[in-house]
Amino acid sequence: MGDNKRKRGRKPKTPADDTTTTMDFQYTHPTSATTSTTTTTTAANDAVSVPPSGASDLGGTQSSRRGRGRPRKVEDQAEKEKQRSNRAAGSPEPRSSRHVDQNGEGAHTMGVVAEPPLTVTKWESVVRVVPSMDAVVKVFCVHTEPNFSLPWQRKRQYSSSSSGFIIGGRRVLTNAHSVEHHTQVKLKKRGSDTKYLATVLAIGTECDIAMLTVSDDEFWGGVSPVEFGDLPALQDAVTVVGYPIGGDTISVTSGVVSRMEILSYVHGSTELLGLQIDAAINSGNSGGPAFNDKGKCVGIAFQSLKHEDVENIGYVIPTPVIMHFIKDYEKNGAYTGFPILGVEWQKMENPDLRSSIGMGPDRKGVRIRRIEPTAPESHLLRPSDVILSFDGVNIANDGTVPFRHGERIGFSYLVSQKYTGDTALVKVLRNSEILEYNIKLATHKRLIPAHIKGRPPSYYIIAGFVFSAVSVPYLRSEYGKEYEFDAPVKLLDKHLHAMAQSIDEQVVVVSQVLVADINIGYEDIVNTQILAFNGKPVRNLKTLANMVESCNEEYLKFDLEYDQIVVLQTKTAREATLDILATHCIPSAMSDDLKT
């Protein structure tokens, strides 16, 4: 090609205007974030094309187009090496920009604009997702669980890690199961390498929340407490923050609120308000906060659904339950629990059932089936009464009350918002007459308790017979996690349906027989309830121990379920007890709580 050849449509320039400019074009591919540099040479009759903003080819590079007829001038090799070394060192490179022709002739010139110097990215600005994330702490706990099968011993200690977060008043919230049967609890702040000893202030087994504090002032420095937000609506975004799977760095998972209802709290064996979310909640997330899109805490992660047919279903303790726990502690100086009405009820959806009781189409409510004998106001309500409203809120035939716009929830939510000892106005229908009562609310007294609240299990031993009080942890220790299928039917019936007739009533069983000569023939008795001793009913374990220890009769006679009896000579039984305790290295014939 000749030098006289020019591009089509271009006005030829005079030889005096013939100049050569060397430019470096820098372009970054938006997906690969890889920078490529192309060197082009422009002449007087060359047309230079600059890549438009946001455009790129698949290779992440953009080539420039030269005009026809002019050969590319060769750059000095030393200069090229200098530019290459500058780019490798991170020095700023010039960036091209297109300028409008100012002489009206359509000519284009190239200007050089210096690229701003590279700045060092601060990690704090990269990893910060929500403002309150610095308040999330990792909880280290050493547990020493009691041995319910051998109640005079404790199990081997083990360690666990979970999550928690700082709230106002120099306090930290986490899950109750994270610090259950704790021997030592330590906390570590995000980005810190120091673990601080913590003190457990309160444990709410029903709501699965625990409150901790740290005496070291250094722990509270530089951290703002978490602020609580309102109860989220369906489809609101939530972010769960914590330390899952024992990781040392914080983990964030996001999702939305997919359901809001009365949930079964596995740890507390209770039913309280809960949020279902689709964010992943794994082991170690327990106790971590769930934030809304404004950075405010709307719940505490505490359990997830593990089933082959579902994925990513997690549950969060919502703010109403959290605030109830906090206010309960502040009001009473300790956790007192969530109250109950003390009744079992039946739906009134069947029209024939409603008409038989005298309910018109304009009246709705639920029928009382049974009343807890231990409820403080059990004498006011009666079976077959129809509860029409609770504290002025009408109850539907299915037991629900209005919750929010387009939502309904079980009326037990209204009860759970009260505190132990509070009163509530209950309107009932009895024999076609409407009555109103101020009912005092109290905590639930279960015949077989779900927890023993951190206390060691009680036991009493006589002649090798080990007597224990039945609780859910005891059943789990004896029969494993599937105790609801493997435990004796009569014990399960009492666990699921029986009601305590008095505050101190317990189910006392012969948990095992430590074999000795005196108890020959009784070795196979295991987990069988004792009903009476020497003709007197056994109300609880302490009553049994007192009756046996003070017995002056010749024989000790125990009446068991299934019409079994155990008869022992009193003097021989007491003498044999000392030898059996020594053989099995048992420190005492009874637990410390029975000695007082």
C-alpha cells in the first residue's frame, strides 16, 4: 500500500499536520475482571476507534483499528519494557477519551487522562454486611451432663460452640441448649483472639433462650449492642449471622420469612410463636441473631427441620418471645417462665356440637375438655364451658384469633404474652349463660417434667432397689431419642395425657436393681412405677424416702404397677444397703435434695 492512500470520506491532511501518537488503551472485561492493554499507533490519515463503555468481547481484550496504507511505527524496545514494568508494579496508566471536533471539520484528536492512583482496599469495608455484625459473638461451653441412669454420677464432659449477640445492659443472648448443664462458658468477639469467661444469668428452657454477662470491661469496649426490630411480615428478608459448623469466622445466610405460627419448641417441649425461614441454619448457628434489611434483630436462630422431603427450613425465635424473656428477668430478677391458662380444649367447628350446647350462629369459641388440677383458678372454670374470649379478644371455633392483616394465630399466643401471676379476663358460656372471670395465670406443672432445670437428678437406694423420679431427660437416657416409641406404654401415657393432682406429685419408678443376695428374684424389675409403700400412696420420691427411713415395721412392702409386690425384711435390707453402696462406689443412699 502507498503512503498517498487515504481512508474513504476523510479530508486529507497536509504534510505539516502529519504526526504520530502512541497510546495505551486499558479495558476491563466486566465478568472476568481481567485487564488487557493494547498498543496502537495513529498517523495523520489513521482513524482510531475507542471501545464504547461497557462493551467487551469474550476474550476480555479490545483491539484498535488502523487506517489503510500507513505502516505501524515500531516503538523503542526499552520504552516498551519500561511501560510493562510500570504496569506490573501497579502504577497508574493513561486512559483514552474521545473529544468532539472543535474546528467543524470532523477531525478527531486523542487526549490523555491520568487514571487515579490505586488505593488499598480495607477489609473492614469488604466484609461488613450489616452494621450490628460486630455484636455477634462465638460461645464456647463445656458441658457436664448428669447421668440419669446412674444418678449419683455425671457423664464425661464435652465441649460445644454456638453463637450469641450483645444486647443492652452488658448482656449477651444465646440459646438455652447452648449452655445447658454448663461447667464453663467463654465468649469471643468477632475479630478477637481472646476468650472471656462468662456468667450465666438466666436460662429459659421453655423459650430456649439464655442470658449471659462478662465481668471483664475490655469485652464491652468498641461494640454497640444489637437493636431489636418489629415482628417481620411474610416474605420479608432476613439474614442469619453466626458461627456454624464450629468455624472461627462469621457466616451469613440469607432468606425470607416463609411462615409465622405457633411452633413446637423442641428443647422446651412447649408451643410458642415462631418464624419459619428458608435460610440455612446449621449446627453452631444456634443463638445467632436474625437481622432484617435495616440491620435490626428480629429473632434468634434455634432449630431446623431435618427431613428427607424438605430443604433449608429453619426456625427463629421472634422478638415478642425474646422481649418477654428479657422483661421477665428484669421484672423478677430471674426467669419465671411463660404462663398457661391450665385447660385442654376442643374445637367447636361441628354445627351439631354447637347447637347442642346452645351456641347460636353469632357465637364462637372452644369447649373446655379438662382443667389442670394444679391451676390456681381451677375451681372457677368447669369442663364443657365454652371460652368465648380472652382479654376481650374473641376466639373462633378453631381456636384462633386475629393476628395481623390477613393472618390468624392460636389463642395461646395471647396467653403467652402474659407473665406468671398476671390475671386475664375470660368470658365463658355455661348452660346458655355468659359468665366472666378474672383468671390468674401460672406456669405449667407437668406430671413428667420436660426439664429438671439444671439440678442433678434425685435418687434413693434401699437394698439395691434404685428409685428415681421420671422426667423426659430420664426417658431419653433410658430409651434414647426415640423414647416416645420405646418407653413402656404406661409411662408414655402418663407423659402425654396424665395431669398432676398436686404441685409436688411425681412418678416414682424402680429404675434398676443392683443385684445382691437380698434381692434375689427381683432382678428383672426395671422402670416400673411404685404406687404405695406399706399401704400408703407414694406421692413423690422424697415422701417415699422419708417413709422407708422412718419405718419401724418388720417388713418393707412396695406395691408396684401390674400388681407386683416387693417385700424385704427391714433390718436386713438396711444392713445390705451399706454393702451394696460400697460395692458400687456410691457415696450416699439418697441424693442431697432428699436429705433436707
